[in-house]
Amino acid sequence: MDIREMLEKCKPFAPVVSAAVVAACVAGSLYGYKVPVYETKASVEDTQEQEDEVPVVKTSTEEETKEDEAAEEGEQAKGSFDLEDGVYQGSGTGYRGNITVAVTIKDKQITSIEILSASDDEPFFGRAKGLIDQIIKKQSTKIDTVSGATFSSHGIIKAVRNTLSQAAVTETASAEKGGNSGSDGTNTENKENTENSTTAVTGTLPYNEGVYYGTAEGYNGDITVAIVIREKTLKAVLVIGEEDDDAFFGRAMDVVTQMMKKQSTEVDTVSGATYSSKGLIQAVKNALEEAKRVTNGETDTDDDNNVVQLNTEEVEKAIDAVNELNGSDYTSASWAVVKVRLKDARKVLKNATEQTQLDEAAAQLNQAVTELQISDGTNDDPEPDLPPESTYIDGVYPVTVLCLPDADMDFEAYNLFAQVTIQDDKIIKIDNVYGDGGSGNDSYINKAVNGTSSKTGVVKQIMEKGNLDGIDTVSRATCTSQAIIDACQQALNNAKRQ
């Protein structure tokens, strides 16, 4: 049978075959297709009823997770400073003196931080000012310092902390008198301070009402507190500055609650946070000692019994005495020491926050005057060589040493930098001390340089003696202390006459 005959016989079935082919095509095109559901907006009651009847479990997508994280970050950035809107001022100690800032609070947020005054060198301070954006962004002063500008960084951070704490203390004191006053002077509703600043317990403290400050050594550095005394009662204990780890310090804060509850510093330390606990207790004890001195008339105060007056008489007399001298009457080497001490004394007179700073500046300036050497008239060169019997050549010596960890290996070795000034065979200045390691080393450098409430820093020890004999390292900053001593020894080696 040929093809033509086969087609003739199949012709009656053509409609059926065509229908089958079309059906197959339609079925293939509709495979996997779902009928769309067009949903009308349900009322609140209907929606609630549906949720009650059929719980819906929603799986978060990656995009939703990112949105949640962004929202959480945004919530953290809103801030939670329980202060009235306004501009508040405070100060912190930088490398060369006080740093004063103005902090603007709006809707419980830090909206701006302005530097009002500072004495630190601009190259270092300029880098440290980058912290301001970080504080505003994070709405917190718990941030890392800037490497190479550690002390200026600490000064800015402490100034902001001091500003916020002072503002909180002021509002607490105002609340005790019947209402909180904002920075604009308006009276606001009385409110309870949530930072352990109020108590219903009545005390028997025999001190003048006022705000007093105390500092003591914690684990990683000094702890500074402000206490408020009203009606013979410890009304508030506010932490102005601390460097201990948050986890431990948070637990240690329980001693503050106990001290206010008992109206006494005779409380137990917190297990697992012993150093921080002891530091807090001792800081409050020192603040009470300050209150005692004020009450006994040993310290000048303002109308609210806040310690503000320092005795500048001795340092002023020392400065006036130098101003009456003629530098040409003395050897240039001995006069150079006086000029350095005079410059330091003027800065301290302007920026001092503690009486010991003034007393030390006066003593060092008077000592430099005592050691002046009369010129024999042949010393016309403004910068002549020292006499042959001198051991070292005057100058400023930048040095670098390796700071090595001890057997505990608490940190990785890093380079420590310093600038050592030598005059008349003595070390008269050590500055620009910083390291190139991690930011975790900064607190140790700060402790080694400036010391603690119970131990004098190695820089002060060396400058008081003028040499490296009998210099003690600072506890819990031993390696860094030794590195600073090694840096000074290297400077002496570089300056030694051949």
C-alpha cells in the first residue's frame, strides 16, 4: 500500500487526532500554573479572628534579617541620656592640660560635641578629634582611642563623660529641691534618677551639703565618682570615669546600691569583680574625705559646696620670681631648664584641676632657679656646648623601643615611641609616648605614664629625679613601665658624649 492510499484511509480520524494534539499542547503550557487569588482587605476583627484560628509561622529571609539588624542599629543610635534638652559643658585631662567641651542634648541624644578649649599639640589633637563622630554615631563614650593620640583621645572621652555626669548630678540635686532644671533654666517635672541616684534611706553624714569627688584604683585604671550629699544623706553615686571591663564593672556596681542602702562604705566586695568593687568603695571613701575637709573649712568651695578653688599662690610667686631674672646672667644650659619649667608652670596655672599639679609645678620651677649657674661673661653663644665635665649633650631625642610581654603573654610585643628632652645632664621632659600595637595597650601606657591613685607614674618619677636611679614600675603596667625606662636609657645613650 502506498502513502496516498494510507492517507485516504486515515482521513475519517483527522478531527479526533487534531483535538488530541491541541489538548496535549494546552496541558503542557498550563503545567505548574496556579490560579491567582485576589485578596480583599480584611477588617481588624476578621484579621484577629484568622490569627486566632490559624497561627502563621513566617520564615525570615536574608533581606528581612538585614532590615531587622539595621532597625536595631538605628534604635541603639537614638540614645538614652535622661537629660533635659540643652548645651552642657565639662572637662577632661588631655596630654598637656584640660580639654573643655560643650555637649548638645536633644531628645535624649547627643547631637553635637564642640571643643571649647584644649592645650594639646594640634597634630595629635587633630587626630583625636575624629572620636567625636564616633561618640555621636554610637551615642556612647565606649569607643577605641586613636593610635598615636592616646592621651588626647582619653581627654576628649573623659570630657564628654564628665559633661554628662555633671549634668546628671545637677539635675539630681535640683530634683531634691523640688524639680529638675534644664540647661535653659526652666523648671521641669520631678523625676527619679535610674542610676542609683536616689534613696529613701536617711543618713547621718555630718558633712555640708554638696557634690564631692573621689578617685581610687580599679583593675585597669582609676575609678572616679561624684557623690551628692543632701540632708546628711548620700543621695547619689555617679561614676564619672573608669577603664575596667564592662562585664566586671557592671557586677561591681552592686556595691554602690549597698552603700546607698546602708549609708556606709562598710560593704562586701562582689565576688568575681573584687578589684572594681574595691575601687568603687575606695573612691566613695575618698569623696567622703573631701566632704570632711570641706566641712572643716580646709578647702574653698562655691555656694553649693563644690570644690572649685585651688591655691595658686606658690606657683604664681615662682613665676613672678623668674620674670624678675635676667637670662643673660646665667649659663644658657641652666637657663634653658628654667624656661622649660616656666612654660610648664604657666600651663598648669591655667589648666590645673588638682592642687598637687600646682604644688609640683611650683617645686620644679623653684628647683630649676636654685640650680641656675652664673655666667662668666664669655658665654655669648645662645646654644654653646656644655662644659667638658658634662656627660650628655643637651637636646630632644626621639626614641623607639620594643615593649615585650612577660611570662603571662598578656599582649603581643609592640613598638613604644617617646620623645626625651635632656638638659644639663638631666632628663627634664618625656612626652609623645605612644605605641603601635592594639588599642588594648592604651590603658597600660596611660597607667605607666600617669600612674594610679596609689602609685606614681614612671614619667613623673624620672622627671623628679632627672635620672633613672631607683625608678619603680607601676603595678599591672610593669612591662610598659619598663619599656618607658628603656626608652629613656636609649635617649641617654644617644646623647652621651663620645
